[in-house]
Amino acid sequence: MKTEITKRQKELLAIIYGFIRDTGYPPTLEEMKDSLGVASNQSILDLLQKLTSLKLITKQEGMARSIGILPSGYQILNLPALVQTVGMATAGIPMEATQLIGEWQSLPAIEGQNFERMDEVFLVRVSGDSMINAGINNNDAVLVQTRKEFYSGDIVLAEINNQVTIKRFISEDKPPYVYLKPENPAYKNIRFTEEMQMQGKIIGVLKNGQIISVK
């Protein structure tokens, strides 16, 4: 069923998209008023409520700059989805994440992937060469999907004592049983401990404007 959207609603949706793409943040109420050329806060609030009810955007009440565009919103605009680069992770020795909040870019289509919410995915810049045999090289950007369940063989973004790394998660019935495995023989396995947390699964690498799946 095709989503019915008015011209004014689509104009505001396009304004939100443009602000996120160009500035890294969704617009404020005042910025939306100025861009749309209206004087009333209520006019904007009514349009936002309608876009939310149509499941084109998400919005957290009481929070500034909390608007996010849902996949159906990108489809209405016929524009590529936007994904945020949130930091840097090492493909080597675990290191502190470098925060890069506010850097956004369009996300190429990924065959076989359908995200219900774009806030499920984010980009992380890679530093190091411990995953080169998996096709993940120094300074690549990897696409991460947040998950609660992981399977042996998944390439993951893991946090170790407030430091982050990218490795392959391995769980097997022989010592060391559960560990993080590099894809470069120059590096050693990292035994999994209770202090470790897996933040997401690496589902692709951004290369030459395309997302290349990883296995």
C-alpha cells in the first residue's frame, strides 16, 4: 500500500534530510520554520506528528535534534539512506574509540539487507591490519549493525575495557573455547572474558562508494 503524503509534508521531510546530510544533525524547530517559510510552531509540530504517524520519521519527545528518518521516508524522497560515522576502531591492538559524531554520508544499497531502522547501523573507521585476510584494511570504513545475538564466525565490533576492536568471534568446544580471532597470522587470539562486550556485527566494508559484504 502506497503511503499518502501531502506536498507540504514531503517538503518538510526533504528539509530534514538536507539538514542531516549537510550539517550532521537534524534541524531545530526554528530551522524547520525558517526553511519551510511558516511562522507557527504548531504548523511544524503538526507536520512532524503526521510524518511520525506515517512511519516516515522517528522523534523523541522533549529532546532537541532527535528526528531520524526511517527507511520508508528515504523511499518517499527517492534518496539514499544516510548513515553516521560514530568513531574509529582498531584492527590490531584494542584502542580507544575516536568520537566522530556528526559525520554523515549516504549509504549505498546493500543486496539482501533491509533495515527496519537506520539507527540500527553505523559506520566505523578502521585503524590497523589485523583483519586484512577478511578484506578489511587500514582506513576502511565498516558498516556495523547493532545486535543482541552473535554466532561463531561473525566479524564483530567488540569493547574491551572501554577500548574497541574488530575481530572474528569464535565459539567452539575446545580450548580456548570462546575468543576473538584476528584475520592476520601476525596477531594473536584474544580470549573472551566477562569484561568484553560485543557492540555489533560487521556486515560490510565501504569501498569505492559500494558496500562489500564480509564473511
